[in-house]
Amino acid sequence: MLGAVVAWSATGLYTRLITADTWTTNAGRSLAGAVILIVFVIARYRGSSLAFFATAPRATYWHALFSCATSILTIASLHNTTVANNAILYAASPFAAALLAYLTIGEKVARKTMLAATVSLSGVLVVVGGSVGSVHLVGDLLGVAMLLSFAVVIVIMRGNPGIPMVQATILNAVLNVVICAPLADWSQVDLRNAVLMGTFGFSNFVFAGLLFFAASRRLPAAEVALICGLDIVVSPLLVYLVVGEVPSTASFAGGFIVFAAVLGHIWSDVRTERGKTAGNDPLPAGPAGSPATGGPKDRASA
């Protein structure tokens, strides 16, 4: 799971190392990810590859559409603000999703989630407020749009838990290519950028996803969320260690507030889950050591 978090957290680092604009960067990495995944599907399903996509429910296409929007907004935000600010805004998206789910599909929001969402929002305001009057404000506003777009992705998954993630990921990558490729400046793609884009696409669309799904089948959902919450720390740290990008004082302050909200909320879930486990008789072991009831619930990734 930590490997998946590091791979996803490297998004900011790749964006700093690749010397191409937003459209070119996103087109290049999405093309690499799409090609790898499509080759895998053809090798796996051969003559039934088209049927593999035809079985995807309608919600898969909505998922891919908003995932594509999130991808473009993420790269655009990173090109206009610090990696730390972008990571902080991204970390607040689950709370926005909780409120959106309440408004759209009537999902109840626990009191602790409302409290965490309020605290998280104050952290977001600190981050964006610290960028007023600076060149980072545009990037932070794009980050807020990214936050809201990803919140929609989460709500779509909550309302449609059966979305096939392989199809959704491939459609997301292909849609990114279709939108970004015509606007890209391919003259910016020298050998160095091409290698970085290929590695970026593989680590984001393939490697991190495989690690995440493998780990999520073996860990309780609350612990998965706890480890994934480390992205808000790992992402800025990677960029600081490699390129020396230092977050602002407002980023540190807002990041601390959002991280405290995320960590507090997830830790509460971990304690609740452990309490339920301690209060029940142990279940008989099923295949691969999982409970006979099917093991922990998977968390899908946009």
C-alpha cells in the first residue's frame, strides 16, 4: 500500500521534472498508460476484447469523464501552484464528496464527518487565502475545481459500487488523449520528456493501481484510508528532496489543519473497526486467510 501511495504521490514530482506544458504532459502520460492497459486487455481477452468494454455499465463512462477532468485539472493546478498546496486541496476531496453525496443521493453524513469537513474547509481557506495576490492563486483555484471534480468521482463510485475499474481507467486515459493531444505541443517531447511521460503513465495508471487493489484486499478499509492519507506528506516531501521546492507558511498551516482533520477522522474509523472486531467472535478463515464472508471491502481508485 505504501508503494501505491508513493507512486501516486510522485505526480507532483513528475510534473516538475517534465519540461512540457499541461496539455502535452497529460497527453503524453495518458497515451503511455492507455497503450499499456489496452495491450494487457487484448492479451488477456483476445477476441472478446470489445465485449470486455461493451459490458461496462453507463456509470463507467460518467466515472471516466470526471476522472479525466480531475486529471487535467490536477496537472494544470500543479503547473500554477506548489505541490504542497495541490496535495492539501486533494486531501480535502473526500469531505466534499461526503457533502455532495448527502445532497445528491441522500447518503447520511456522520457527525464526525461533518466536523472533519468543517475543519478541512478551514484549512483549504488558509491555503487559498495565503495565495491571494500571488502567482499561485490561479493554481489553487484550479486545485479547488480538481477537488470538486474528484468529489463527483467518489460519489459516482458510491452510488455505483459495481463499476469495473479496468474499463474505467482505460476510458479515462483514452479520453485524456482525445482531449489533450490536439492541444499538445509535441515538439516539447524530447527523449528525456518521453521517458518521463512513459514512466509517469505506467506508475500512475498501472503500477499504483495494481499495488492498491492488491493491498486493499488484505487490509481493512480504515487502515487503507489511513495509509493513503500520507499522500499529503509524501507528495511535498518528494518534491522538496529532489528539486528543493519549499512550501509557504500558509501551506504548512493549512496543510496541518487538513492533515489533522483527515488523520483524526480515519483514526476514529480505525478505532471503531477494531472495537467491532474485538466485540465479535473471530470468523473462520477463508481462502488466502481472508474471512469466510469475503474479506475487507475494496476501495476503488479514480
